[in-house]
Amino acid sequence: MDPDFLNAFTQPAAVNQVLSENVIAQGEKRKLIKPTSRNNPKLEELKLVLIDWINTTLEEEHIIVRSLEEDLYDGLVLHHLLESLGSVKLDVDKIALTEKKQRQKLYVILEVVAKCLHLEESHLKWSVESILSKDLLSTLHLLVAIAKHFKPDLAMPLNVQVETITIENTSRGLKTASAVEYITENKENSEARSEDDAFDDLFCHAPDKLDAVKKVFLEFVNQHIIKLGLSVKDIESQFADGVILLLLIGQLEGYFLNLRDFFLTPASTVEMLHNVNLALDLLADEGLLSFTVNSK
């Protein structure tokens, strides 16, 4: 990245010079890490972790990365990395010498990444142009996303955040906006979503294992409600009216559920919803439900 462009943030007089050199074209908007954030110790730690991970992964191919911005922008390292991690075959030449070829190569690579990670375009924090222009913020977001998908046990530092500045060259002049952006998850969000993420991954990436998981759930449920002379054979249909769920909660938590508080043989959707809502309330009261569930 052009040093003069970074200096523009600390030397306002240099902004006009940057614009005159077309670093930011008319109508263009760019978001960058502020120079004051680039020496953040946690950011440096993250960069070292990612570099070490890439070099270890590609050791047999004798590829050595020293700078994330300088060594990944042309797509060569990303190409090798994806093929090594995900056995992905990319329909593009590994070596691209011209900017046009590099842009085409990155387009193919990033399209494959989006498909592998099940990401919609609106959720992407990188682009062909940002990677090609050696943008550190975009490169970090891309690598963190790839690592989380293909190497979820990689020990990346949590709470890595940077101050960013967005600069837009409009017809009325230069517009800037500052913000704080997380590159890796903070610990609280990570813990809150850990169980949810596990099931999301199961549904998205391993639907063939759902039957095995259902079997385990059935065994667990029947182990407890058999004491009531009941058994469950189908989770979806037999849990729909809330009766089994309420009785299971009663067995697990030692509740005595008054038959006047719920419908043992619900005859309508309203009665079923009453049962399900009661079960959700009981779980919430015990601190076992930390997220919103639609009872319908």
C-alpha cells in the first residue's frame, strides 16, 4: 500500500495530493486500518499465527509467506492453500503474471471460498479488488474465515479489533468515517454461539449425520420417560404438542407438573402452543435457555 496514502490520515494537507494521484478515484470508497492500529500487539499476534499456519500447511510445497499483504494478493498462495485444505481443484492457472490474469484468478478463488463457506455476497468482508490492492483488513478477514472453516482448532487470538477509517471521494469532496471493527470474535460472543454453531454446522455441512444424532436424542429421551410408561419413536411429530417435552423437563429437573397447568391430550393448535410455551418458560426460568425460540 502506498505510504503516502497512510500519511494522509495524519497529515491532512497530503489528502489533496493523494486524490490528485487517483489513489481514490471519484466515487470510490475504501476502508482501511488506521496507522495507529497497525502496531496493535494482538493484531501482530494474529498475523504471526496466520503466517505460521499457512507456512506449515504449505511446507511440502516449499512455499514460504513472510507478508500477508505482499504474498497473497496475486492468488498463488491462496490457490495452493485451498487445494491443500479442502482438496479443491480450481479451474485456473496457478501462476498469473499480469494484473488482468491475477484479477481473473482471484475472482475464481473467492467464488469458491464463498461457496465453501456458504456465504452470500452481502456478507463478504473482502473483494477481488481489495485483495489485489494488498489491503490488509480484507486479507485478514479472508484468512480468518478460511481458517475457521478448514482449521477450526487453530488458536487465533480472540478480541482482535482495529480502528478503521472509511474514505469516500464524492462530488462534494472527501468524506471520512471512523469505526472499530472486530477481525476475530470476542470471547463472550464466541461462547454464546458455540452450541448453536455446532448444530448449524451439522445441518449445513453434515446432513448425513442427522439420523445418528436423532438416534442419540431418542435414546436419551426414552431413558428418562420410560419411567412414565412412555416412549418416543419420532422426535418431530411427538414433540410437536409439547407434552413429551414437558414430561421430560419434569423428569430431568424433578418437577411435579400439575395436570391443570397443561393439556395432556391437546386437541387444538392453541392448546399445543400453550404446552410448548410453558416448556420454554420452565427452561428459561432454570437458565437453560439463553436464546429466543419461536414456539410455532
